[in-house]
Amino acid sequence: MISRLPFSQRIVTAFVLMTVLVSGSFSLGIVAVVHFVEDQLITKELHGKLSLVLHEDIKAGRAPQLDARTRFFASNSAGHPIPERFKDFSEGFTEIEDENEAAYVYLTEINGVRYVLLQEQQEFEDREEILFSVVLAGFLLSIICAWGLGVIMARQVMEPVARLAGQVRHRDQLATRTAPLAPDYADDEIGHLAAAFDSTLGQLRRSIERERLFTSDVSHELRTPLMVISTSCELLLENQLHDGQREQIERIARAARDMNDLVRTFLMLARSGPVDGTEAETVTLADVAREQAELWEAAIHAKGLDFELIDEGTDKAGHNPTFLRTVMANLLRNALHYTARGTVRLVLEHDGFRIEDTGMGISAHEQERIFQPFVRGSAARGEGLGLGLSLVKRICEHNGWNISSTSDQQTGTCFKVSFTSSRAVVCRQALEGR
């Protein structure tokens, strides 16, 4: 399972866990050694004292010569009877530790007689408690130090990684003459990563440069014949023509103008910026809507459909004319192709527009993929490649617009383009209100 923690936190966690394991084992070892040594030393001491009492004091007929902390008991002695609480003790060393008493008990049995030495150990227990407190404090202090050291080490380890990430994210890394990253780093894992980025970014720069050259060449080569076509159409339209001829020439001129807009659109998308001074050229949504309505109304009526241009609160801001025309034209073309009867509506709003149709709609499983390149629905019309809606999506993302769609196979489809935020509910309400 992949950890979700940041790498720096994983370094700190590793330091702390390692310290807990090592320091905890060491602390437990100290406690175990203290108890073991305590058992061995006290057993030896009490055994020696009891031997002196039995072999010297008792044999000499005098009272046991013991210090004030030690008491002697024997099962055959009326003056030193064994207390009831010790009668069930087994031979050897036993430690008593409760709220009222802390003592060592050593019991032995010789020739059926039981002998007991009781030695108070409160002072030793106090010292032992101090020792264990010191061990616990050392354990906690080692964890705090490990955490601090982990933070310092994480910062040192992550500093070159963060610096490399910042350099890779910097927009200048895609510039043609950007200096390589690897020479700034040591010959270690970070240096190898920087070298890998250099290789990948180099391939990406070359790919972008090829795309720029291609789009520039295509733009230059296509604009010349398009200009010739447009100029020729203008000259032909100045002659005396009958209605059929004029209509055909106007269609050619319109197609040339649309193709010129597409060339400019692709060029601007490829360069991520305006072309030929278009940054100073802006139009309003209403201007483009009226222009596209004039261009598409005849074709929509020719198919037997109704067309409506509805103003619900026109957006007054200025927009790039090439991008806005391309988006609106592609959506109107899509509505025309997929509507067999009924109405196509272009509805203007205060922050965008929507295009509604009463066509066949889009199935639920296809709605998620309609904006992907080369994707066409099961009821595809015409000879398109499935790039129209993909181009619309790219243009909207490039300009910070939002596009959404709502479709019902009974009432049709609605595409909503918002210059601020996507509000698909508007489309849904429009479809339900038909």
C-alpha cells in the first residue's frame, strides 16, 4: 500500500520509530538487569546472614546479631515464631512490595525446621524508583531528540528535492536555451533525478519547438491560398451574378473565413498566446452571436429547423473574437448535424451562452467522453473526425472558461459555456421546460 504521508514526515517517523525500538529495548534491558542483579545479590546476602545466625549465634546460644533492618524467624523458636503470612512461602528469595511494606524474605528449611530472614528494603526501593525514573526520562528525551534530528535531517534531505521540484515547475524550463539542471546537484540520487528531468525536458522542448515550427509553417502556407480565395470571392461578388452563383460564392467565402479562423485558433493554442496583434482585438458576446446567427440561420432553415436567438442578459465583456467564433460555430454546427426536426436556440446570458437543440440527445455512457479527441457518438453524422468538441474544450480551458453539457434523448441537448463558472443546472431546467 502506498503511503499518503509526505516524504519528510516519513523520514521523521522513521527516526522516531527507530529510536523507540532501540531506546525502548535498551531501557527494558536496564530494568531487567537491575531486577536480575537485585535477586542475585540479595539472595546471596540474605543466605550469608542466615548462615552466620545459624552457625554462630544460634550455636553459641545468643540472640541473632542482626542490623535494625533485618529480623530472624524460626519455626522451632518460641521467641521468634514465623508469622502466619510467611508460612506458605516457598524456599528461596521472595520480594514483598505493597502499599504498607517493602521487604525481602529469604526462607530455608534445615532438618524440618524452617528459618526466615526478613530485611526491609524501602531505601533500596526508593533508589530503584529514582533509577527507573531516570531511565524513563532518558527514553522520552531520546524520542524528543530523535524527532528533532529527524526534522533537521528531513529538511536537509528534502531541500535539494524541493529546489529541483521548483526548478522543474518553473515556466522557463520549457524555454529553448534553459540551462541543464544536473550540474547544480551532486552525483547522487538527486543528481540522477535531475539528469532524468533534463533528458525528459529536452525531449519535451524539442517536441514543442517542432509543434511551433509546424503550426507556424502551416499558418504561413495556408494563409496565402486562403487570402487568394477570399480576394477572388470578393471580386466575383462584385460582378453581375444570378442568385445560385452568388450563393455558392458566398459559401466559398464563408468557408475560407472559417478556415482562416481555425488556422488562427490552432496557432494561438500552440503558442499559448495571441497572434498578429490579436491581444488588442476584442468583441462582445452579442456581436459574435449576431454574426454567427446570420451565418448559420440559413443552413438551419434549409434543413427545415427553426432557429432562435434569445437574449437573457448579454455579457458585456470583451473576448478574443477568434476563440469565441470557433467555440460558437462548432457548437452550432454540432446542433445542426444532430437535429432532425424542431429548433436550435442560441441563448445569451450575462456570463456566457448556451446552445440548445431538440435533436437525438447523447446517451448517458457517451456524455463523459464527448469532449475527448476522436470520439464520436454511436449516432455520428457527417464525415467529421470527432475533433470539434475536443477543440471547443481546449479553447475553453485555454481561456479559463467552463463548458458543460446536459442531454436527454427525448428532449435534446444543451451545451453551456460560462465565462465564470459552469452552471449545468441552467441547461437541465431549459430541457425540462420544453
